[in-house]
Amino acid sequence: MKAIGVEAIAVSKRFGTFRALDDVSLKVGAGSVHALLGENGAGKSTLVKCLLGYYRADGGSFLVDGREATIDRPADADAMGLGMVYQHFTLVPSMTVAENLVMSRADVPAVIDWAGERAVIEGFMARMPLRIQLDVPVGQLAAGERQKTEILKQLYLQRRFLVLDEPTSVLTPQEAEEMLGFVRGLTKAGEISVVIITHKMKEVARFVDDLTVLRRGRVAGGGSARTLGPAELTAMMIGEPQAPADPERRGVPGAEPLLAVVGLRTEGDLGRHGLDIAALSVRRHEIVGIAGVSGNGQKELVEVLGGQRRPASGSVSVAGSAYHAGRAEAQARRVRVLPEEPLRNGCVGRMSVADNLNLRSFDHTADGHQRRWLDRRGMAARAQRMIEAFGIRAPSPQAPIRVLSGGNVQRCVLARELDGEVALLIVANPCFGLDVKAVAEVRARIMAARNTGTAVLLVSEDLDEILELSDRIVVMRQGQIVHETPGAGADAQEIGRHMVGH
């Protein structure tokens, strides 16, 4: 298998009156790693989808291995050896590695000769510089092994040019290092060429040859990854001379816990371990970060604290009193939750931005009494105040919230949950998929809440985010707290080892 080069020449794409791509050109050399950088909405996904046949470009052309290519549908890209490894895993968890490889082919026979297929796969694996157990169900693999299996699937399908979309977003530092080293080895051997979409500047500096930065659908710059530093790249991405400053930490954690979790257990489901947390606490003026590989109980913990899952045993208390996470109780105790995937789990997509901003308070007066009639004028004023304070960009306060970008949906939910006094803030993956400016804004809001005395429980799969924001860090694995360390001076490698059980 031989790597191929790909070139985009003056590619343009419109959606109605919106110009998603405007005269975009880039060149990926055979056997190289090329980073595609930019904020959300910069045009990265649109360019990749045009290359892979999911969209048809309105102008421009693509060269594949030096020849002009007609790519009208994904099958055309497949035939030319172009493939993609998506941010979220696409393997079937209940099927083994071998079964996933065979069933990924377009020409799977009606009756499969598994002995013959097994021989072909073993011959293919013998040429690969890593080992994956073929008979293990994918759902039992660690995140790093699953990501490598996704790449192996593309190589098994004879892809010679791969797009990797945020390939390390759910990996530990060690897994990320191993996986990117594997990819780098394949490119150096001349077997594949790679475009990597990432927001992690350390990975760009270490594993990338060249890069292109998009901003608002146009090429904002590019060049060698060896000569362009994080400050220059951030300036290209956001159009400002420097990245927003890291949020300042003020005040020290209190003596007594505001949130106390003791002996919390839940039933396991979907093949996952239930929660088994002996003790977990968060104090005022403190951010406790929960690190862990996805699927190790973090989601279930947020669901218990947010009232979406009932514990089998144990207790949760807020400010010294038992807490059961009902709506009235949460309002009385000033507990707020920013859930994972807020558009699906924290909003009503068809309702307006203004109505979503008022979901917490629409049925109460300012002094906490129950309303009999909606105060539409007051709701509109409250929504406008939050829109302005949090810089929410929406066509109109009356527009459905589902039409907003991910960053603006996140701003809406954060504005609603931080409105008024907040004693306890529970946030899950608050910056997942957001661009550089949105990430800085969200993190600054979380730190500002902590600085005013809010106790913050931060659940994140982004270890850099945990390290940046946390006063104290705990690691969850298989539903349990397995490690704890102060945030200041925490060792990312050590945390990563506890995440995977080494």
C-alpha cells in the first residue's frame, strides 16, 4: 500500500446565502501529516465533506495523486483510497474486532467464509506495527485500542489517505502518544497520508509536518508546524493578536464540604459498571475535577446529582442536609447543572432561545412565589439581559435554540444555570467541540463562579481542561474513585496511568 497526496484548489461551497468555503486551497503531500485548524464554523468539516463526497463543491477542484478527481459521492472517495476516522467511535461494540473488519467492507458476501476471512485478516495484521486481539468484543477494548482499531479498519479497507477528526479527544496522554506515534510511523513508512483536525497545539508541534488554518471559510495562513508556534496559530484562528488569558484563581476553598457524597452505588447498565463511590466532596471556592476515560461512571454520577438517575444506596448532601435532586429542592439549595450534550439534555430544541433561557424561572416571581400566569415581558427582558451578558449570538431571541451553533447553545445553558446566586455548579464536558474563544469564555465563567464562592464539580474528558481549572483532581475508573491529587502541580502522566488502571 502506497500513500497518496491530495490537493484542494480554490474550493468554494455555499449553503443558501452563507458562504461556508471561499476559494480554499491546500496541499497534503504523500506520506505526510497535515493539520487542518480553525474555530468551529471555520469550514474544516465542510472542506473534508466535499473531499469525501458528502457535499458537492460549488467551485474549485481536487487532485488525488496528481490527477483531477471527480468526487460526487462517498463511494467515489472510497474507490480512490480516501477515508475518515470520526471523532466518535463507529465500531459495533458487541462485535469482535475481526467481525467489525469484515462487516465494514462494501462487498460482504451473503454467506461468510469465516475461516478464509480470518486468514486474510491475520495476514493483514502481520504487516501492521501493533497487535489487537481479534476475538475480543470492541466494547471491551480501552479507548486507545478502539481508536487504533478504527484506523486499522480504514487500512484494511485499503485507504491510503485518512482524515482524523479530533482523534485523541477521549484518550489518556499515554494512549494519545501511542496512537499518534502509530500514525506517524505509517506516514514515515509511506503507507498513508493524513489530515488531522485537532485543537491540541502540543500534538500539532510534535506529530504534524505542515498545517493550514481556516477562518470564516477562507485560508487564514499555514506553513510548517516546526516554525509556527501556538500564539501565531491562535492569532490566525481567531483573528486576534493573542489568545484570551487563562482565568485567574482567587480565594481558597472553605473548610466544610458543600457537596458530600457517601457510599453512593447504582446498578450497572449497558454492560458498564455501576457507581461505587465511597466518598466525594466539594467545598466552596473549589473546583474538583473528575478525570477518567469515557464510560467509567462520570455520566452516571452527573445523572444522579442532576436527578436523572436514582441511586441504589448511599447518600448525597448539600450544605449538610440530605439532597435528592428534585427541581424544587435544586432551586431552594441553588444547585445548578450543565449537562453533557446540552442541546439534547438541557434544552428544548424547538422552543425559542428566550424560552430556554427562562426554563428555570418562568413559573416563579423574583421573590420565589409560584406564578399563575406567564410574565412574557419579564421573560423577554431577562432573556435579553442574559444574551447580552454572555455574548450569545442568535438570529433573534425568538429563534429556535436548535439553530444556534454549539458554542452559543453552551452559552445559553451556562447563562441560565449561572443566573442568580449559585451554591453548587455541576458541569459535564463544558467545552467539548467548542472553538478557542468559546472555550476561553466558558472556562472563565466557571472560574468566576468558583471565585465568588460556588462549589464546582467539573467532569471532563479533556485532561488539559481538568489540569487548568481544578483545585483538586480525582480519577474515576469502573465507577469508583481510584486516585486523588491536588490540582497544583498535578502530573498528567500519573493521572493517565490511574485512568487506565496501570
